[in-house]
Amino acid sequence: MKKILLGALASLIALTAFSAERAKPWDHGKLQVSENGRYLVHEDGEPFFWLGETAWLLTSRLLREEVDFYLRDRDKKGYNVIQVSIFHSYPQYNVYGECATPFGYDFKKIDRPGYYGYWNHVDYVIDAAAKRGMYVAIVCTWGSETVKNGHMNVEEAKKYAEFLAKRYADRPNIIWMIGGDVNPEANMDVWHAMAETIKKYDKNHLMTYHPVGRTSSANWFHDAQWLDFHMFQSGHRRYGQNGGQIEGYPIEQDTEEDNWRYVEKAYALTPAKPVIDGEPSYEGIPHGLHSGDEPYWTAPEIRRYAYWSVFAGSFGHTYGDNAVMQFYVPSIIGSFAPKLPWYEAMQEPGAAQMQHLKALMTRFPFTQGRPDQSLILNEVGEKYDRLVATRGEDYALVYTYTNRAISIDLDKIAGRNKQVFWFIPETGEYKYVGRKRGRQSFTPEGGYGAGKDKVLVVFDADKKYVEISAEDQARIQAENNARSDAQLDKKAAEWTASLNLNNPEKEARVAAIIATHQKAIRDWHNAHVNDIPKGAIDPATGKPLNDVYRQMIAISSIPASVTQNLIDGLSAELTPEQVEQVLDKHTVGKVAFTLQGYKDMFLDEFTPEDEKVVLANLKEARLKAMDYKNMNLINQVFEIYKTKNEQYFTNSGRDWKTYYKAWAERRKAEKAAKEAANKKQ
């Protein structure tokens, strides 16, 4: 037993040491707005993708041990911001029975030695989050419960704000949220006083405003100096669910679920400020909040809100769950008809799926990205069918909630060729499509339907943003080989037909011999084309080999038996003349064409001996070229033997360059004469 206890203690010490030594986001410096005004970054430029959760009643309803349990789970799921309302109602008590304002808004005696008061518990939550590298976005007060109901005036707001700022200004993991689910218009002086006072005493942390549902901080505070980034609450209603509200409804009718609209509106303002959906529809909450008889929002819909918002231009996203945001347990009366206690609701599928969005975005230089619907060539769509695109210079991401086909102009993305994948938001998996370019249309597997969401992922093929899995590589290779086999079989049949053998059995055998050779060349090329790495040095020049020479050297190691088997097989079935015809097919008649070029160049001086030497060199070039599968490499092989022919003529007293120049001048004169004759006609 003693050994077990010692082992457990050692593990605990090791875990504690790990927590202390773990790298924290703020090791890169304080959070600040990026230079382009669209994202959050650290002082050293390190990007910050906000993945938050609404944990509004965390400080008031959870014990310390429960706080640790909650933070440990959210840390594992990739969350880096916890949104907490630290003063939710008036008067505000926590689970320990401690009051937030035991002396009203006089906080001078709030800390007592040896006493674990309300604000000591808030301290614990903030510090526990810091140990895990997580930010706490503090809603200073839930305005709809306090300020709106007359429990805080301007002077009280200043006192409270000064207390908060001085207490937490030096904590590294604070983000300030003014407001709290409230329309500020009736108390603008209070909100400005609170925000400006915090900023007066705290120069270290960013600030925003959390508004009432279906509104944005941009409605009121875009020009406020204290507001660093915008936040909107897209809310919890479905399309058309306006609750009978007509006059004063803050958005267009029947757009309740279009959270991308808030992003677009904020994005259009100047100067640019980052924007985020700080409260979208919660997982496990009824449509419209108030009736448990309504359908409940589920994980696919939660994903849609996240991807729509981020791809439209948000710098991150906040997730929420009905039971978790209020830390509901069956022993209390819950709001909005929760079905699960919070500790079970933490495992709702949507909560775990948000990390896939964060992982996707942080694969790319997303702080250099921007929304770009012009990439989409087909109909963008309405409501659930809407496609949303974001892109950087060398990548693009397009989201479809209903598994629609996506047509896109790949040439708008940097790079000659693009790697294309389907990304599955539910699982975080990538399905490789292939290398593409130009205008393309992609249809995902699984058929049309809400909640079958996918992301089309496109990037410059020279980049390694996403690695192709071994399984996908094998699948794509098999598919490519099947297509290639069909093409090579067709080519072999056409070459054989040109021989006019008039013997079906022999034609089948000859076609099989040709196709077998073509496939062997292809397979060797595909397996060895990159054997010589980029940057390899040519010992003759001391310079890096170009791509063509690298490929030629790599493929030249192909076994001689590959082409010899072709020659032997053809020779057993065909006449020598017919064998020549097949070999010429592979090199597209270059022997005869090039030989005629020499005859035209030297005219009457081209002797039978010249023809014998030149033809021998060209046939040797053809034999060597049989090992290569594309004309670029075949041409390079012939260039080598053209050089041998040039040396032959020079060694026999005929300056190659002189004859070539004379030939070129004759060709030029012939062309000019032909053009003149055409003009006369």
C-alpha cells in the first residue's frame, strides 16, 4: 500500500511540474489586434484562434474540485477561452454561500486574511484556467439582471470597474466583456463608465461588449475607443421563429440562423475591427429558448453556426451547451428546459467537434486569410444550402452544410497545381481527392442532406498543409492506375491495329506485349521519379540539377529487361519492319523526322555514310527513350544523340553551326516567299 501511495504521489508531483512548465499562449506576449484589424495575435505575431465556451455561472455554482474537473475536460477538447459571468445577479452569492458585494460597492475590505470569500473563488477560477493556458473572458456583470434592473449606476460602475481592473490587470489570461445579454441603450452612461474605468487601470487586456440576442456590439460601439473587437449574439431562434415580434425586430425576417450576416456587417465597417459570435445557438437548448416542446439544437446545427461564422470572417468561435452554461443539476430549477446535468452534457458530441474547426484553421496562415465568395462558381445558395468560402493566397476552404457539390476556380489560388481534400467537421478526417487545377466541380460522397456537412480544402500542391494518408495514397494510386491501365490498353490496341495484322489472336498478343511494356515504364517512373532529391548537384557544373535531368538520372536505373522483353516479344510475333513501326510509335516518329532534318540541312553533301552513322545514333536514342514515359524526357534523350551527330559532322570537317545557319536562312526565305505569293493571290 505504501508503494502505491508513493507512486500516486510521484505521479501527482510530476503532473504538477508538467502544469507549471507547460508553455502558455501568453509566452508569445499579450493578445492584441492584428495589423489588418481582422484577427487576434500575440505581441510576437503568433496567431490566436479563439475557441471559447459560455460557462456563465462557473464562478457561482461550482466548487473548486468541480472547476478543475470542468477545465480539465475543456482543455483536452482544445478550448482556450472560457466566458464567465462573475457577477450575474444582485445580490450575487456563490456555492460557498459567499456574497460578491457584502459591503455594497465598497471593495476596500473585500479580502480578509485566512477567509475564502467570493472574490477569492473567482481568483481560483482564473488561476486554475491560467495553469492550463486558458483565457477567462470575464463578463463583468450580467447587465440584463443588474444594470437593467437598476442595481448599478454610473458611480457604482466606476467603483466596481476600478476594483476589477486593479485586481486582475496583472493576470496574463484576462479578456474583458462589458454588457451581458443586454441592449445598452437605456444605460449607455453606465457601460461607457465601466469600460473606460477598466481601461484606465488596465492597459494589458482586450475588451468587447456582449449584447442581447440577434444584435452586435457594432450596433452601438464601433467607434468606442475601449472596444477592441466586436461580439455578436446570433441567438437561439430558428428561421421564422420571431415570437410574434414585428416592430423593432433587430434583423430581417426569416434570417434568424444566418449568423454569417452579422460578420459581413461588422466586416464592412471602418476602421476594421475583429468580430466573433460570442453566443450562437446552444447544443441541447430548445429552438427559441423558452419551450421544452420545441425541437432542440443538435451537434450538426452547432457545427453549421461555427463554420459559417469563421469562414465569413470571424477570428474564432464560441460554443455553448444549455446545461453547461448554467451548470444545471437536477436538484435545482433549470432555465430553458435542460435534459442533462452539466457533467453529462459536457460530453455532448458538438462540444468535442469544435476542436476540429480550430485544428483546421490553424493548419493554415489564417490570420492572412479573408472571406471570398467569388471563389464559388455555382449558386451560393440560401439558408441551409448556403456555401461559405474563406481563402489565403495559397489555400481556400469552402463549407457546405447540406453536402452540396462545389464548383470553384482553382486558378485563383497560388500554385500551378492544387491538392484537394474533403474535410469532415464531425470527425476531423481528411479525404483526399487529388491534384487539380483550373475550374473544377467537386461532389462529396453521401448524398444531399442537412447535417452531412463537409469542407472543401484546396491548397498549393507545393505546400504541406495536409499530409496525404497512406490509405488515401493507396486508394488514389489504385484509381489512377485503373484509369491509366485503360488508357494504355487503348493505345496498345490502336498501335496494333495500325499494323493491319488481320489476325485477332496475334493482335491480342501484340497489344498485350505493348501494354505490358507501357505499364512497366509507368510504374517504374512513378516509383523512382523523385529518387534524386531536389537540390542535387551536377558534378560537371557544380550547379543544382534541373527537374528534367533529375528525373532522367533516376529513371535511367530501370532494368534493361523491361525494354528487352518488349523487343523479344514483338520480334517473336512481327516482322522487323513491323517492330520498327511499333518502336517509332513510342517515340512519335522522331527517328524519321530527325533524319529528314539532317538531309534538308546538308542537302547534296549528305552521303550514304552520313545516313548510316546518323540513323544508327537515332535508333540508339530511340532504344534509350523507350525507358521514358513522356515526350519531355524522350526529347531530352534525343538531344543527347543529336549532340553526338553534331560532333560527327564537325569531326568530318563540316562546321555544324555554319550548316545550321544556312538551313535556317533558307527556311526563312522560303517562308517569306510563300507569304508574298499568298498576298498576290
